[in-house]
Amino acid sequence: MQLRIVHTTTFEYDGKASASVNQARLTPVTSPEQILVHSRIEVHPAPYTYEYRDYYGNAVTSFEIMEPHDQLTVTATSTVQTEPHHHLDHHLSWADMAAWDVSDRWAEFLFLPDLVAPSEDFATRVKDAGDAAASPADAVAAVAALVRGEVEYLPGSTGVHSTAAEVWAQRAGVCQDMAHLTIGGLRSLGIPARYVSGYLHPAPDPVVGLQVTGQSHAWIEWWDGAWRAVDPSQDAAMDERYVTVAVGRDYTDVKPLSGIYSGSGSSTMTVDVQITRLS
């Protein structure tokens, strides 16, 4: 499946910003499940721009605007060829997962900072699921099902700084929150897990040529001898409708846009994502 994604972010400043410095993580990766055919990031006003790969291999476009401006628009246009997700026949055992080379190699994906740390109640539920699981793969499925079954998908119920413990307490959140909950639960079982940002075409069977409104999406990957993807917010297997943009320990590592500006007023942000199946 070939998908075109147009992701437009607009900042309106209450008064002029005299300067701004930003980082964009909006360029999809190339992996066994997808090939980046074309990508372009356009910024207005015209900035000084440079590109690099961050610690996790994500493509970063950094840009600076050193002139007064009352609006900033960032448009990322990407074309991606997606492929069916490969399902491994072999899974790590609990003994494999407990080996020193796994915990040492993936230590950063086992830490439990506040954003993903499970509450006592959630940790107990996860431990019970892990104890009943014959393998880490079974535990991952059980934890994802627990999150999906207990947490209502409710846009606007949380913010980007909401912690997994807060989300579990209110039993409501969005895909970012479900990813954080699942990551914290898996790490508490000794399973390395990381956060994935990207897009999901909202139609189960996308129509070629039809442009639809989408949004940024989040899911997780866990270590099983290779990174395997699971979407806690969707009761379905990963498929060609998913496009991966960036990976990290949690949302703070993969923010689509982050930065600072100099000015006396506040700012408002609007985001528009349009997705089209091309073939």
C-alpha cells in the first residue's frame, strides 16, 4: 500500500515572536515494513534549516527563524510504501528475556520514569497477567488487552504531560496514554518496550485516491529478539495502514514538533493531517 501524508502545524502568536528555534520529527523511517519514497518539510517564514539523526536514529529537521513573525507554519509531506508486518515464528522465553545481555543492551527501555511508571494497582494487575503468561509474547498480549479493556479512548481527557498512573486512575486517555501505560507495564515485567509515533489510516480498507482526515498516532514496540509492534488502542493486528515516524523511550523523545520562541505573548497551535491511499 502506498500512502501520502500531509501534516500541517500552524502556530499563531499573540503578538509577534522575535525569533524561534524548533525541531521537527516528521519524516517517516525506512524499515522492513515501509519504504520512504519521498519526504519534504516546508516552513514559513523561511528558516535556516539543518538535518540530522538523533540518538534513536530518527530523522530530525532543526530550523531557526531570526526575524519577527506572528505565525509559523510547518507542512510535512511524505509518500510511504508500506508492506505487511512480518510475524516471527520464534519468541523469546522468560529465561531468554531475563538474560543479562537483554537487560544490559536495552536498559534504557526498561527504566520507569514518571511518565510511564505504573501505579500500584496497575502494577498488581500486570504482575498477575505476567504470572499467568507462558511466554513474554503472551504477557504482551495480555497487558495490551488489559489497557484496551480498562481505559476508554476519550480525546481531550488528558494532556501531553499526563502520567500513566493518572491515566489509569481516571480510566480514560488517548493513544499516547495507552502506549505509556503498556510500556510501563511491560517494563515492570522485565520486557524492553519503546514508544512509537506515526500515523494510522483510519479506514479499515482505504479507498485508492480518497483523501481523509487523520491524526498522529502512537503505539509500542517490545523486544522479542527483534522489535515487534503492538497497538494497545486497536483490537486488531498491525497492518499496512501504519506508518512509523520515530521511536524513543516515551513521548518526550518523539514529539512531532518542539521548540522555543522569544516574545511577550502566548501562542495557539492547530494541527491538520490528511492521508491518501495512492495505490
